[in-house]
Amino acid sequence: MNRCAPRLMAALILLAASISFLSSPAAAQTGEVTPNVRPFPKAALRGEMVVLAPPVISMDGKPDWLSVGSRIYDANNHLVLSGALVNQKLVVNYLRENNGQVHQVWILNSEEAREKRRGATDTVFNFNTGSTATPTDDGKTSYGQSPAYFH
């Protein structure tokens, strides 16, 4: 019985290896590897992130913070530690927590970066009144009658 076990194991290993070669064509030999586009939450914003000294980051050139327990996913959707990304400019999609800190970050591949997405610097509302005159205080208006922005 002891002599049959090595032969049986060798046959099973050979069978498994031959099945793995026949199961799918090698993508590296075709030269056509297209990156996958991941589904991102609709609320995710686009930005350029630089990790300065974790948890301190720069998002679109402005100082920002990663939240406690934040998650950063690389282009292959693997978790990455923020310390491994220090001083790299990365195009990302991100979500913020209720307190304003960046909580989830997805580093984008080339295909994902081409998709249009709203960024944090985009104008969402325009409150322009059309008036070009700026209010001034002439010193003659009593305090109770002056506009609220002079108080």
C-alpha cells in the first residue's frame, strides 16, 4: 500500500497541472490586457492625493487627513498601507466620513482615470446674483438697519 500512494499522488498532480494549462489562454502572450473598471459609489469624488506623513495627506493640493480606519485600495483592488504611498501623486476616487476626513480611497488604473467624475473642486451650486456692486458701509446707517454681514 505504501508504494501506491506516491504513484497516485504523482498522477493527481500531473492531472491537475494538465487541466490548469488547458483551462484558459495566457493573457500575457496575447499582448492585450485591458484593465477592469470597478464599480464605484455614486458619492465618490475624483481627486489627486499625495500622502505626506500618514495620516496627513494632500487632496487636490489642500491639506487633509485620513480617518481612523481608512482604507486605500490599489489599482488591483488590494488594500495598501498609506505609508507605502508617501510622496506619490495618485489619481484617486474617494469618500469622506461625516466629520470630513477621507475614509475610502481607490487608486485608479488608466481606464478608470479616463472616466468623468465630479471632483471636490467642481462647482455644484452657483449663487451669483448678477450684481457687481459690493456692499459698503457709509457710516450713516444705524446698527439695527445695516445688513447682517456688517454685524
